[in-house]
Amino acid sequence: MTIIETEYKWSIPLVKRSKTNGVVLHHAAAESCTAEDIHEWHLAKGWAGIGYHFFVSKEGSVYRGRPIDTVGAHTNGRNYDTIGICFEGNFEDEEMPETQVNSGVELVSWLLELYPQITKITKHMEHNATSCPGKNFPFDRIKNNGKSKEIKGVLELFAEPLYISSTAEKKSAVITGTYYLWSDEVVRGRVKITNLPGNIGKAGQVTGWISAAAVKLSSTIHPVLWGDTLGEIAKRYGTTVSKIVDANKAKYPNITADYIVAGWTLVIPQ
Ligand SMILES: [Zn+2]
């Protein structure tokens, strides 16, 4: 990851950030600008200087903003635990050039490696009343490493994990979580072990790297909403009511073809 270092003069001393739970993506809302321009704009607002930690130019260069371990000024209410990235351009009107998308993907991937505890990559508009980063911003591509598919459901490890950071080094672990393709080889995600005695609950979350070849989606999860019926759910997933009832009896003993409860998380067999 090549980061272009820039010398900034901060008007107020920066403060170290004690937590890092997310990355927030922004656009500059300006067709053409530099990291230095943003530094000047933010100084003019009475801030310490550029509020973002990184600036990605249309040519795909990545510039340093605030030092990565300091509190930024980019997302009201979330500066204390997020890293802010700004992309040159106004993606309310324009489309992002491929080189800039690729640099965004690379930067986000690098940050996820640097901070494995990051659970959320979000758009500024998810936190504050703003259209930032614009309706044309290629959020899914940058968030998911360009080629990923998010999988939500029960994943079964059917080969040895390539690496898993804490527990569950067992083939039979049933894990739930959100995964995306990190590369063609590796799936990355945060998983929760649901079937290893001794690890249920207490082992909880593990973060790790698992070979993509070692996981398969065995079933999906449907959170029951008020008003759902099993008939409709079965139809939606192309399965039958009795298959769903059978798959969930152990977890919800009082489930019947006519009885489900909002808030249950049903396993939908494939
Ligand atoms: Zn923003």
C-alpha cells in the first residue's frame, strides 16, 4: 500500500483515538481538489486541519490526511471510533474512474488487515443527514473488495481452515457470519461458532482467515418478522413448510406449520 505523506500544520493538537471499529467513506463533493485543498477548507471551519485520514485522488493516488491513530473530523458522533476516507470527486453527479475504485478497494482491504476488529464499512449518509458520498459512489465494490458476494447464513467448514485466529479448528464447526471474498482463495469474515460444545456462547466470535475452498453455504437464515407465514417463507426460498419445520424443531420445539414467532431466526434448508 503506497501512501503519499503530506506535511500538514495542525491548528489544534490532534488527539489519539482509543477505538477503531469502522471505516466511513466520503466524497469531496468537488470535481477536482487535492488533500491540501481539503486541509485548507477544514482549517477555515476552525478545525485542526483535514478531517479525513486518507484522500484518494481520481488518478488513484492515496494521500495521508490525519495520522491513522488520531480522532478525525468527518462523521458527527462517530469520529471517536472510525477512520475516514475521502474520495476526490462529486459522486452525486459523476461516476468514479476505475483507477480510483481500485485504489479505494486496496486501501479498505489494507485497513481491514491492519485493524481486524473493524466490523463496519459505511457511507457517511448512514450516520448523518447528508447525501455523502453521493448516489453514484461504488460503495459495494469498495466495501466488498470489488468481486465479493456477501453470504449470510450458516457456513460449514468441510476442510481444514487455512487459519483461524482463536478457536474452532475443527472441520465440523458450524459458523455463522458475513463473509466476502478477500481474494479468489481466501474468505474473510467474522464468525460465530454454534455447534462446538464448550465453545458455544463463550467462544463466540472469532475472526480469521478461512480458505474459500473450505466453506460452503449449507443453509440460509431467515429472521421471522411480524406477519410472516411459513407458507410465504417456504415459497420465497423455494423450499417446503415441512422442511423448514423439521430443520428448526430442535431449536424451536413448538414450531408447527401454523406457528412461528416474530424474532425467531429460522434455518432455511437448501
Ligand atoms: Zn462525508
